[in-house]
Amino acid sequence: EYFLVYMPRTRTLLTGDLLFFRPGQPLRNRSLTLARYVREIGLEVERCITTWPLEWPGRNELSGDELRAAAQAGEEADPTKK
């Protein structure tokens, strides 16, 4: 039931409700799993958009650099999740 859409021309990834990004906080749980998978398959992502929920306390759009930095912070915060 989880659909991801990757648009290679714009390097945009639509993440449904798999990515929850809060600036300044590391990724965790399924958000960290998603970021790790993107890295492992070598997907060139320059923009991520969370398409659900539309309104919540975090941000629905982030850059690829923000995704990678938050994923690294998540792995450093919990080394057992690497």
C-alpha cells in the first residue's frame, strides 16, 4: 500500500507518508529506512515531497541534501539501525 513516485528528469521523489522531516532532527523509523533505501539503490534525489498528510508540524518538502543529512544524523543517533 506504499507507493513512491520518482521523477528522474527533476530528480523528485514523492514519498506518500513514508517521510516525516522535522528540521534539525534526525530521521528515524520508516523515514530512516526510506532514506537508507534511496542511498542503497543509488537514486539521485534532489527534492522530496511528502504527499500525506498535507498539514502537520514538520515540512512536506525538503532537498536531497537535507534528506541525506537527516539520515546520517539518524544513523549516528542510533548506530544499531545502520
